[in-house]
Amino acid sequence: MKFINYLEKISGVSIYPVVSLLLFTAVFVLVIIYAMRASRDTIAEMENIPLDDQ
């Protein structure tokens, strides 16, 4: 039995792809907004995190 047959038996399963797409899009947009609004000092500090010896 194929996996798709199990999915067909679940009622309301078609909403899961929509919810996951909306969740991904929301997180992506929030990260883009955070990156655009961050100050140059914050960006420079984050750039140097891998090089810190601490």
C-alpha cells in the first residue's frame, strides 16, 4: 500500500500543505524584515562571531 493511500483516509489533510506554506512564508518575511532593520553595528558584530576566540 502506498503512502498516498494513508493520506487519503485522513479527513482535512489538504489544509496541512497550506498551513506549512503560510508558516514558511511568515518566517521568511520576518527574517527579511529583521535583516533589513538591523543596524550596521549589529551586522558587523554578527559577522565576527565565528572569528571570536571566546
